[in-house]
Amino acid sequence: MPSRPTIVAVVLFWLATVGWVGYRDVWPRLTASGPPPVEVELGDEASQLVPVRWNVLRGGQRVGRLTTRMTYQDADDTFRLTHQYANLTFDFGSARVVFPEVTLTTRVTRGGALREQGMVGRVQIQRRIGDEFVSVGEGRAVVEGEVRDGLFHSRCDIDSPLLKVKRDLDPVPVPDGQALSPLQPVGRITNVRAGQRWVVHEINPLHDAMSSLLKGVVGLPEEKREAFVATVGDRPEPLAWGRDKAEVLCWVIDYRAGESRVRTWVRADDGRVLRQEASRDGETLALERDE
């Protein structure tokens, strides 16, 4: 069995599958203090017939794949954003954590308000013996919830060597506002202009509900939430992108909050998102569009 620090790291990576800022927030839901100047157009995203594929990078090395897709739900006039991670592999010295598959879903109204959020995934814990990694345990998790009367009601079913839980989670409040943000891995962002600046606050009820559960299990410290300040540079910057690493001019949206930093590269001529990168605690994770 891995050491306690490794166990904590594994649990944090389980939690990371419901966020996107460093270890604990690898895919956050953010809402602006008022409408942000840039937009994620839900109809445009849902009209794309081919899903967007991304390489997941850790410290510049590929560690997995991500596929994103937006679909329109005609029954209730909502939009569902799906993120499917495949073969995520993270090494911690002599330990390795592998996520063969993780699917994250978010359903929002036409106005962007959150309605549902969920995660389904599997994890494998491995230990290095000689020159090979040997499995020492596997687990699965299903966490699903919906917003009712301003509260996120969710239920988790986790079965792993580190944690076994099957119960309702404590309801957590969901502030009004846009649940999808340009910080998330989406296909296209519009209205990016030089010198823009705005403030965003994290909204991630699934993360909040899971954090409350895990604090009693592994003693996770209380997180200090800080608003992100988003800025756009004065001019497009070149990005070496694609298989041939050709230079592409991109607007760079820079999000900062305390020690956390997230950057999004948006191609200047058509608004397509080509790269997203998150840094925290000396760790860098990135998504790079694969076309």
C-alpha cells in the first residue's frame, strides 16, 4: 500500500477530476462579477459536429487525452458540456496513478445558469517494483448532482482501496451567474480584445461537496478562495502550435489568484482556443488542441 503522502496525493487527483486549477481545481466553474467581456457561445459550440480533442500535458510531457463536446438538449432547452479524459497517468516517485477514463458533465440553461454537474471515473494505483509498475489497487467513483432552489444536491458512490462511500453529500449553495467560463476547455471564445480586464469568482459545487466529505477522511486543510483577475494583453502573441510547431498569433487571457495562474491562448483570426495552462505549487498542467 502506498504511503500516507501518496494516498493524499491520489485523493487530491480524484478531486482534481472535478476542477482545473493545479491539483485541486483542474476544471473550475467560474462566474463573473457582472457579465465578462468575452463570451462562450453555447449555440456555436453545440453546432460543431466534430468533438474537440486535446493533449493533456504535465510539465511539457503528454500524460493523457481529453475530448470535449457540447450538445443541445431540446427537451428542456439546455446545453450539456461533456469532457472525456482517457489514460491520464501521473507519477509520484515510486507511485503511479492512472485514470483509464473520467467523464465530466455540466448542464446549463441558455442563459448559462448551472443545472447539473457530475463525474464518472476509474482509477488505478500502481507501485514501482524494479523497472515495472505493478497494480496495488483499483477504484471507481460516480458523483452526480443537480441544482434545486439555489442548492446543489448530490450523491457519491466511491469504491476504492482508499475510500468507500455511498451516500448523499451535504447540499452546497450555488450563486447566480454564468456557470461556463472562457477559462474552461471550450472550442471557441469570441469578443477577445486588447487590454480587457475583469474579475471572476469560482463556482464549483461538486468540488465543494467533495471537499467537505474528504476533509473528514484525509484531513484536507480549509481552502482560501480568492477571486481571479483576468487580463488580455495589448497585442496578440505568437504560439508554437500543432505538429509542425508553426507560429500562430493568439490573444492570451491571463487569470491570476494568489499563487494560482491560468492562461488561455485564443487564435486571433477566428477565436479558436488552442492551449490552456494552469500553474500552482510548482506544478504545471496544460491542454493543447489537437488538429
